[in-house]
Amino acid sequence: MNNAARVITLFVFLFFVFFNPCSALADSSGPGDVDDFSDEIMNQRFDWVITADTTSMKNFLKYQGSELHPLSKVKVTYRLTSRFGRQRASFDPVWYEDLWYHECKPVGCRKAHTLGVESGQQGVIHFRQTKDIAENHCAVANATVRLLLDTGLKSAMLSSVIVPVEIFDLVKGDLGQFNFFPYQIQPDTGISATMHIDLQSEPRGREASLYYFTN
């Protein structure tokens, strides 16, 4: 083997050792992975974060003949971040509102503060994992639409809605009640939907683009 062949062989060997994409993927799945949903990472990626926690109120209004049992509660907070070095009056979470649902229908709202997100700034809605969130998937879908409208009224940009992977398909289906559906854009047609939800799972792996269509 001449010197030129040896150099080429060495180069190919080093390429596959240090630049093989399969090796990179294997490394990225190790225990040192970055948590995409940690407060620190969220604060780097978004100007604001709306956080929602769901609870099943199993013993509330539980009596014979009750028409409001069971109830689901969604506690909503938001925080502003220092993304791009923005100066804020506070970075602390702010209690925005509590929402109550019965079988997908809204039955109550207690608003604590106005929504302090700013026009043109980008954020995310994060439904965090709770022990009984699987029982509250319909409340998650309903609250998603409400918060989408709230951020829209502020002319803020909603990047995505994040839900636990175990309820991803359920929430995706529930959003159909509000006329949000997947749509495959065809080469000869555009899309006339006025609102869009980018639904993502936690952990990552599932994603759906849902568009609002009128009847």
C-alpha cells in the first residue's frame, strides 16, 4: 500500500470514529442528556412559559344526584423569562387562573391575575405530568383552546403545547371537538385555517400539527 492509500485509509477510519452520526445518536441517549422540559432549558428557548397542573377532585360535590361530579381542576401559572437578556420586573411564577371542568365542559373559572405576556413574544404551554392526568385529558384539551385564545388576544406567539406522552393521542382526539384537526397540505391546495396548535409530547417523540377549521 502506497503512502497516498495509507493517508486515505487513515482519514476514513478517523471519520467513522469521530464523526459517525450513529455514534453521536448513541451518545445523546446516555444518562447525561439535557432535560428539554426543565425550567432552565425552557427559559432559554421561550420568552414566556405557561404551566398547567391538573387534579381530579374526586370527593368534591360527590353526592347522590350531583350533576357536577366528577370535577377536574386545572391550575394555570405563567412566568416571564430572561431570554435574549430581557429585563423583567420579576421572573417568579404568577398564578393566572384556576379552571374547573366536568366531562369536558367548563363549569368554573377563578382568575387571579391578568396574563402578563407581551405582544410578539414567543412562548409555550406546558401541561405537566400529574398522577391522575390520564383521567383529565379532556380538560387538558379544553384548557389548551382557552389558553390559545388568551395568548392570541395578547398578540403573543404560541410555539407549542406540551402534554405527557400517555395522553398525547387522547388530547389530539379531544381537540377535534373544537374543530382542530390534522391536515395534509396537498400540492394543488393551500390551507385556510386561522389557528394552529403544534402538539408535542413529553418526553419527545410525538408531534402533531392541528388546524382549526369551521364547520
